[in-house]
Amino acid sequence: MPRPTTKSELLAAASASFTKLTKLWDGFTPEQADAPFPAALLTGGTEAHWQRDKCLRDVVIHLHEWQNLVTVWVSANQAGTLTGFFPEPYTWRNYAALNEQFVRQHQNTTYEAARDLLAASHQHVLGMIEGFSNDELFTKKHFGWTGTTSLGSYFVSATSSHYEWAAKKTRAYARTLAR
């Protein structure tokens, strides 16, 4: 799916990608959904997330927490409180540690509860997107607090792009079960 460049494309991509992802998750038995990832999946790639996410819950929580990041950031800046995207002390250089913190924070969150949290944050993000015009979303530097990019690019990253990443990881897990 091409990267959205308009509000309507963004809303459509976010909704379609979310639906596809949840259908993938719905294909797992409760036991499979709750099971730890096999060792082969944890070493499946060079990116940090392959070692970080130990089960589907961790993937779901990652999506939810990144949506929280974007909604908190947008809300604060819209209210006049100039805020960076990441909470202190995190930056684009060290956000991997924040991702690991999200996993630790949710060790007692069930897979089903994580899905409920994501469903709620997904709806919150869609509602937030609805509140902006196409120009506000996709004109670079429209808001000073977005830096050199557009607000829409943050929403794309927190929705459709992240959902596609999660679907890829979910399919990799499903392949390990089929062996």
C-alpha cells in the first residue's frame, strides 16, 4: 500500500491496515496468542525488535504505546505546551530504551487487554486525525513543533506503517507455527 499523502488516504490506510492486522491476530488460538515466540523468531532479524518482543502481546503493546506517544505529543502542542515527541530523557537517538520500557511496563498486561488498549488508542488516533484539515496534516512545517516534516507523517507512522510492521512480524510468527 503506498504511503498516504492525503487525509482521506491516511484514514483509509489506517483503517484497512488495522482491520487486516486484527484479522491476522484473530486467526490464532488463545494458546497461540498467549505463547512466547519460539527462539527462531527471536533471532529472525538484525533489528532490535526481533529480540525485544517476546510474544504477540509485546507487539500489540508497542503499537498502543506509540499511538499514546503521538496523541500526547499532539495534544500538548495543540494546547500551547511546546513538547518534544518523546518524553524526557528519550530522543530519536535513544528511543530503543523507551521501546524496551514499554515491554517491561506491560509484563502483567494480558494479550486480550493489550488488544483492547490498542483498539481504544486506534480510535483515539483516528478521531484526532479527523480534527485536522488536509493542509494541516500534509503540509511540511505547517506546525512548528513537527520540525521539518508534516503532522500526517507522524500519524502514518503511528498507524498504517506500524500496522504493516506488526503484520509482517505476526506472519513470521504464524509461519513458525506452521512448521
